[in-house]
Amino acid sequence: MQNDRLQALRAFHEEDPDDAFVRFALAQEYRKRGNAREALRFFEGLIAENPEYVGTWYHLGKLYEQLGRKQDAMRTWRQGVAVAGRQRDAHAQAELRDALMQIDGAGFDD
């Protein structure tokens, strides 16, 4: 079943390589499978070509964090906060700010 999902996503991507949702789904699928290199390729490509796809910022930052790339995670989340602000997406902005506070060791209890 899992391979079917990846194959289907790849087929959708071949049909429309610019579809942001499919690119995001592929990145997530590769991340779930432990293929950080491919996940990064899709997340970073999506950020470069479609920076307004706000959900990417959080997940790319989390992947950087998992890879021990704290500075990249923080930079990514800060940029994501700005994108979410431009889009007036308060939920995404709060999620990104929370991730920043968590990685800095600051919580809501301070």
C-alpha cells in the first residue's frame, strides 16, 4: 500500500511537476520513509519556487531540526512566520513561532 502511494504521487508529479500540493505530499512521503535527501529536495524546491505555500515552512524546519541543522531550522521558521503574516494565516504563524520557541528552549511556561 505504501509503495502504491509513492507511485501514485510520482505519477501525479510527472503529470504536473508544478503542483505544489503533490510536491509537498511527495516530500512528506519521503520524510515518513526516512529518505531525508529526497524530502529535502522536494521541500527546498517548493520553497524556492513557491514560497507562498505556507505549510512547507514548518515541515522543512522540522526536517532540518531532525537532521541536527538547528540554524537552518530557525532561519526557515523565521521566514515562514513572515510568509504566514503576509497571508494573514494566524494558525500557521502561531505554529511556526511555537517551533522557534521550542528550539530555543523557551516554552510558554516562562
